[in-house]
Amino acid sequence: QQKVQQSPESLIVPEGAMTSLNCTFSDSASQYFAWYRQHSGKAPKALMSIFSNGEKEEGRFTIHLNKASLHFSLHIRDSQPSDSALYLCAVRQGGRALIFGTGTTVSVSP
Amino acid sequence: EAAVTQSPRNKVTVTGGNVTLSCRQTNSHNYMYWYRQDTGHGLRLIHYSYGAGNLQIGDVPDGYKATRTTQEDFFLLLELASPSQTSLYFCASSDAGLGGYAEQFFGPGTRLTVL
């Protein structure tokens, strides 16, 4: 069964700095990779997704995907206090069912 | 934006009790999902459905039944609740998307406590 793991478990980032989050997966046939963000007490909400190797940028957010390394990452440029949240990576394994990682808690200190 | 609602928002029951969690989506999505969220485990898929009458087993199905009565409504049933099922439950929906890849929209969650 697909294993999806995230690192670090938590981190504190000063306002304005870069936040970098990592996700590894075990199934090399995976085809869809996504990041979700969940603010405290709220529902998860999709941030970005990517299908093929490389990089995708949307505003302050960038995803890197390296299928050969079974790794993808999320980078947040100019981190803001409003970016403080639980970040969940997700990988598609067959059908329509995403497999989620255990999450990274990010705290951005003003 | 997709609208997914869940009821009840909070539920307390006793061990051995019956519980039904309800989910409704109003965006005509074909796919609906039930997850549980526990600290240290992220989101774990319980059951999901491709459409009315369809049910697929997820990764942690033991102790749970589900039923999709219409395109809009998906129910999660705990027939003999146990304390290990104390959790935050999320429902989500998505459409087919291009090639089958599509964003999932989540409901607000139901916090269930089994005493």
C-alpha cells in the first residue's frame, strides 16, 4: 500500500522567510500530487497540484516534483502569519482516492 | 465554490451506541469521501463512492458502514461505536476532473466522542 510521509512534523518560521515542506511517497506509478492547507478548526482546502516532474509556481507558492526520488515539496516565499496552518500532502493511488500524509504544522512568527 | 455540509457538527455517544453522520454536497459532484482525522495520522480514508448506490472501501474501513443514497447524500454509520472511533470526521466531494484528477472539497467536519 502507498505510504506518504511528511517532514518536518512542525516548524516555526519568522515572518518574511521561506517555508519549505517535504513529502515522500512509495509508489513510483503515482500520477497526481497535491498540497492541502488546514487552518486551525477549519476544513482542509486545496492549495496546489502537479502532475509531471518539475516545478509549478502560483503566487508565493511553488511545488517541486521529482518522481525518480519519490519526493515532492512545497515552498512558501515571504511567509505570513496567515500561512500558519497544518499542511497536508496527498498522492493519488488509483481511482479517485487520495492518500494523505500526516501533516506538517507551520507557525509563522511576526 | 463547492458546498459540502455535515451534520451533526458535534456528537457524543456511549460505547455500543449507533451513530449516523450525514454529508450533503450541492455541486453535482460524482465522487464523495469519508475521512477521519487524528493527531499524528493525518487524514485517513474510510469509504468513498463514485455515485448513488456505489461504495468503495478505503484504508480504515473496520467498524464503519457507508451508504450513498443520492448524488448529493453520503452517510457514515457506526453500528457499535467504540472509544477508538472518537475522532474528527470529514466528508469531501470532487468531480471527475481531467483524466480523473480533481480537487476535493471538504465539509466543516463532525467531532465524534465515544465514551
